[in-house]
Amino acid sequence: MPEIRKKEENAKKKVNPAVGFAARLLMTVRNISGTYSIDDGTMLPGSNQESSILGMNGNNLGMSAFVFGKQGYDVWGRDNGYSIADLSASNGWLVQNENLNKQYTTTHMTKLNLRATLEPVKDLNIEMKLNRNYGLNSGEFFRWNDANQQFEGQSRFESATLTYSTITWGTAFVKDNKDRSSAVFSQLLANRQAVSQLIGAENPNSSLLPSGYFDGYSGNQQEVVIGAFLTAYGNKEVNAKNINPIRNMPMPNWSLTYNGLTKFEFMKKYVKSFVVRHAYNSTVSVNGMQSNMSATTDANGNPTALDLNNNFVSRLQVQNITVSEQFSPLIGLDATWTVFGQSLTTKFEYKKDRLATLSLNNNQVTEVKSDEIIVGMQTKIAKVKLIDRIPANDLNAGINFSYRDNSTLIRKVVENTNQATAGQKVISLKLNVDYNLSQNLTISYYYDQNLNTPKVATSYPTGNMSTGLKLRFNLAGVQ
């Protein structure tokens, strides 16, 4: 018997911990779904060929790959070097007209959506989602040039859009200082030098300066500020992937619900239902990406043109980047209680959201922050007799209280200043009582009050209050 036990113990020790963790993780997964789609399109004007079968004839059978769907990107969204314009030009399938005024356009869009449902413990459900959408449009005049006797692309223009889910939890709870300054924004300013060194080291046209920045990549150059913004507000280290939004990996967001508290004996007597909720969403959006006509590059694609501030001009000019984060809610509690034989419904929510927008036109960050607490209670008391001549009827009563604190600040990168431009504290109290005087007649009492206290001197406190009685007569069923 001792030998058998020893063998069993040795067998347990040989189990790989990673395998055991993977097995437990798979047991928690209830559902996984996902889609990845690529949408490519091309329009090339100026064809001199007649179509016979599938848009081809005996002279242009070489474009069969294009006819059957081949585009300039592979299934992973990477440029594969294929160009129907170059192929058509080399085979003489285009008219030699230098006055052609219709653009050769291409569109490319990739969409990634993943969803998963997990149940790590009974009655705890976690919904996770991940997404990334990227679109790139280009247009140019692809036409004949009599001067050099060949086809060429002229006035090429590109525009792009990008959104992806991410996690910026690490900086969500950082509070501003009394002078409106922020540790997150200070980190942005500090990260600029590391980003400049990382980008500048890859460009042979740039060299390290005594200031610690690389030539052409100062603290207000577009790529430097973008990289510093993404790493600071995302609480990430500075590396080649984290500073470039196009190369950033999407991260999952989630929502959580737990309704197992009523299963415990000490809760069953007083609670009919009790649900705990939590949800987190964070998204990065890059807006207004378009070709900068002033940009020039060398043979290896490295920028060479400088602007008035001696910064390298980026190939794609970006208007703004936005980080949108919501805890909706950070914590939420919905419960139905049994109190003196009556049903009482209560609600508590603490919400938190943040919107940080980096404008590349003036190198400033606009932060909009908001915290909100909501407390509510609703009850229905059966067979309440208020008036002797009127039969007893149900009485519905509810009270809701909310407190919201929001602020808007502008933080300037170059000047290193912080200015509050808007903000207020709003307190709201609502009370309602409904009583059925008869089957068709209901009397209601309501009380609604709002107090608004601004945070900037240009506004003044305000308050509104309304209260009264309402009679509602329902004509449905009246004969």
C-alpha cells in the first residue's frame, strides 16, 4: 500500500501547471465567436479593351487574377505589391491620354471582432469583446505622360481611419493636483524624449542632439507627441509597437454580472434577487489621417522634408487622436428585498468616464472627466387605504438621487500649461408617489430638484425645483 500511494503522489507531481491552468480556463469558456473581414476595391479608368467573358478578351487574359478577386493586399491586410494599374500599363491595356481627369482609386478596409463568454464560477458571467477597424483610401491620376513616354501616377492622395479597443485602466484613477496639473500629462511630456530617440535612431537622416532629442524629432513633432500620448495615457512602456497606433494590438473590454448571492442561506430570507454589475470599455480613435503633400522621403522611405520648426514632415498628417474610456458602471448593485412583507427594489451605481483628445493642430490635450453616483429605491405597497370612501389600492413610491462631477481641462504640450475651461457639480433629487383612486383615475405627487455648482468663475450656481400633484384619467376601458 505505501508503494502505491507513493506512485500516485509522483504522478500528481508530473502534471504540468500550465496544462492544468489551460484546462481550467477552457472549462470556464461558454461561447467564443469572431469575425475577420477584408473589403478591397479598385477602380482604374482609361481601359482600351473590349470585354467579352468576365470583362476579359483574348488580349487581356493576364488580368484574370484581378477578375477573380486579387487586390493589392493579402488576407492579413499586408501590401503584396500587386497593382492592376502597373500591369495594365505594361501590357498596353490603357489609353495614352494625358488629359484623363478621372482618378485611379483603391479602398482597403479590415474589421476584426471577437467575443467570448466566460463563467469562471457559478452565476458569474463575463462577456469579453475585442475589435479593430482600419480603413485606407487612395486616389491618384494614373495617366500617360508625353514627356517621358510612359504611364505614371500623379497627385497621389491617401486618407485613413482607425479605431480599436484597448485598456487604459492604469491611468483612470489618477487624480489631478490642486493646481490642475496631472501626473499622466507630466508623463506624456517626459515620454517625448524616449520616443524621439526611438524614432530618430531608425532614420539615418537624423542624429542625436545634446538636448537628448534627435534632429527633426523635437518635443512637438507629430510622431513624437502621438507616441508620448499613447504610452502615457495607456500606462505603457515606450517601444516600437506602443508608439504607433497602426501597429498597436487591440485589447479586450468586458462586462461582468454576478447573481449568486441569493443562494446563500443568510440572504434567502430577505433578498429575492441581488445582481452585481461591472463593465469596462476603452477605445482609441485616430481621426483625420490624410496625405501631407509637403512630405518627401528618401529611397528607403525615411522622411527628409522639414517644416518651419525643423521637424520632419510625416507622410500622413493626423488631425486628432481620442482615448474614450467608460466604467459603466464601475460597480452596480440591483436588489429586490422583502421588507415587512412588501417588495422593495434598490439600485446603486458608480459610473466613471474619461475622454482625452490629442489635437495635432495645436499640440494640446483636452480632457473631459466625469464621476457619477446614482442611488434609487422603488416600492409597491399593496392594499393601502387612504380615504374611507375609496377601496384600498396599491401605492407606488420611488426616490432617486444622483451626484455628478464633471470637468473639462485643456493641457498644452509646448507651453506645459493646464487650464480648466468647464465643469460642474450637479445634484439631483427626484421623488414620486402614485396612488390609484379608481380603476381609471390615478393621483401622483412629484418632487424634482437640481442644484448646479460650476467650477469656473465665468458661470454661477443655479438651482431648479418643481413639485405638485397630478391627476391622470385613463379612458381605456371606459364605456
